[in-house]
Amino acid sequence: MADGWRPIVVPDEIYERAKKYYDENKEELKLKYGVRSLTGFLNFCIREYLKEKGVI
């Protein structure tokens, strides 16, 4: 694992829904937000949620 990163585990349901959304919206996510992978998409989602909640 790269420095500054931690592995996490997500439930199958969350993974499958996120993968489906990513696969269906891959081009828009890449162009609009620079998201280039499913892992990047999940990281983007976590960051956006934490920003919305005022955590970061």
C-alpha cells in the first residue's frame, strides 16, 4: 500500500452499486471530476460526503 493510504472494506451491496454507477457514468466522471477508476470514484464520494458534513 502506498504511503498515506489505508485499505478499507465495503459491503458487497455498496461495491456493486458504486461499480454499476461508475460503469454507466465513466466518461462524465472523468471529464467533470477527473475520476479515472472505480477506486477514484469511491474516494471522490467519501471526500464529497465528508466535505458536505464539514469534517474536511
